[in-house]
Amino acid sequence: MLDSGKGDFSGRWAVFALCALLFISSQFYRASNAIIAPDLRHDLGLSAEALGLLTALFFYTFALVQLPLGPCLDRIGARRTMAFLTLIGSVGAWIFASAKTFQEAAFGRILLGLGMSANLMGSMKLFTTWFSPQEFATLSGLILALGTVGNMAAATPLALLVEAVGWRWSFALIGGLTACLAFAFLGVVREGPKPLMSKGEGFPLREMVRMLVGRRDYWLISFSTFVRYGVFVAIQGLWAGPYLMEVMGLSPVEAGNVLLLLNVGLVAGSPLGGWLSDRLLCSRKRVVIMGLGGMTSSLFLISTGLALGSPVVTAGLFCLFGIFSGFGIVMYAHIKELMPEGMTGMALTWVNLFTMFGGGVSLHLMGWALDRLSGGGPAGPREYAMTFLLGALGLASAFLLYFLTRERRP
């Protein structure tokens, strides 16, 4: 049972609920280009590589913000940081909705990446003040699972909304909802059950950097999250949609249903991984290794093309891919426990730097690979198989390297 006694029950779960809503919005914006990819390519005249870059700009911006974000969370606090940045994200949604050129759409995606950059790490920072350490991995998995509602909303529901009002009005409306969430968060959430002094003030910034980057485990975990999240979001957030529609011949709504199952897998896998880590195995390392191994196997099977003639089998493999990807959230609990408590914000955000860079690099790299393999023409089964196999090889390398990490038992 999640009851640490750290603050009043209703207050801390209200904080959790609002954190989850902000993270849902972040997940939606990350994945939303998959369904509207054909519209973007038609309206803005984009190649596959340009579409990959446009989608990746969200992640590149998100990643770069992680460097100053950690000290901001440790010193300014999560509440003000998250609310202010989310308002910037709502402006980005409106600019994206009105874009007539690649440059305008790119500016909107950049502001969206900036605006959503604190919603997960800030939530985890708040968890350290409102909940006990023994609940951290479970809560991290739970918020990731709930955040997948955003991924689901970017699948079939977004496809239906776009069919009804078009992609531009869809993003304008959702941007308005995002602004409302930012104001609600600012008005309700507090940093902790009691007035808190930031423990980050006890460490000089230079010493915090030295302690973090001097650990081998930081680099192993960072590389693993770079590959794990990068491959996952490149497929889930963009290339699964064109693959399902252009190669398998599914309609946008049918493709949205498969993406929905992928996200259902993530919903199940995230809290399951946290529970295994906190309660059953009492190990961060073993759960992450299980997840990386499962992702490698399922993506390899997709890349073989054996399921091309069966949408049901394909959907099952994508669902398994989502389940095992959910185990990756435990990496944050892993790095958190290896560093002093006063460095929680920096430890989480500097690992998240590689997480988000992984998303940007993989999105762009897969678009580049598809363009090169197809000679600039439409990508077919062979091109997608080779591109997905490249992702499986990256996951296999992270799987092997993670055996070298150390851990402290939760």
C-alpha cells in the first residue's frame, strides 16, 4: 500500500494527480506527429527526413533544457518551474497549429519541447518530498503509466478529432487546455507538506557536477536510457504510424488502434516494473535488464517481417515492446539511489538529458535511414525492416552494458 505518512493523504495525492495531468500533456505532444504525419508532409511539403527532424526538435530542445533544469528544481522548486514552462508549451502548440512553413512548425515544436521539459522530472522531485523513498520506483512507474493516456490520446482519439476539425484546430484547442492546466497546477500544488529548505543548497554546483559525471554508473545508465527511450519513441512517436499505414495498408484509425495497444503495454509495464523493483525483486538493475532484453527480442521479431501478413500478431509484438519499455522507468530510481539526496534534481535531469537526446537522435536517424535506403522514394517492408533491426542492435548493446552497473538495494 502506498501510504508513507509523509504529509496528509489527500494533499499528496492531489499533487500526484496534477503532476500526472501535466505529464499526460507532455506525452501527448511527444507522440502526436505519428497520426498527423501524412497531413504534415502534405501541408508543409516535408520529406521523411524533414518530418523526422521536425518531430525530433521537441526532443533536442527538451534534452538541452535538462542541464539548467536540475539546479532549478533543487533551488527554485518544481511548482513554479513546471507551471511557467507549461505555459510556454501552450504557446508552442498555438504556433504549431498556425504554421505554414517548416520553419514556423519547427519553432512551435521547439517551444513545445521547452514547455514540457520539466513535467516528469519535476514530478519525481515532488515525489521525494511528498512520499517515502520506498515508494519512489512504484510512483515513477505509476505516473509513466498514467502519462501513457497522453500517448493513447495521440492515437485513435486524435485521429478522430483530426477527421472532425483538422489537425490545426485540434492543436489550437489542446493548447488552450494545456494553459488551463498550468494555472491550476500553480494554484494548487506546494513543494511539500511543510515549508522546505532546498537541500541542493548544501552542494556547490561544481561539486555536484563532479560527483555525478565522475561515476561510471551515471554514464552506463545514461547510455542505456538514450538507446531505450530513443528507439521506443522513434517507433511509437512517429515511424510506427507510417509503417502500419504505408507498409501494412491499415487505415489511420486502424493504425491508431495498434498504437493504442502499444501504449496499453506501456501502461501495464511501467507500474509492473516499479512493483517488481520495489516489492518483489528489490533490485533496480535486474528489472532494467529484463526490460532491455524484452525490447530487443520483440523489436527483432518485428524487423523480421514475419508478422506482416497478420495485424493481430503485429499488434501483439508492439504491445510486448511497450510492456518491456515500461521497465525502463526504473533507471531513474537506480541513479537517484546512487547519489546524495540533495542532488536528486540534478541526478534525475542529467540522466533525462540522455533520455530526450535519445528520442531526438533516433527519430532523426530513422528518418535519415529510411530516406537513404529507399533512395528518397516511398519506404517499403525492406527499408523498415533494416531500420528497425538497427534499433534492435542498439537495444542489445544497452542490454549487455547494463550488467556492468552497480546498485544499492532499495
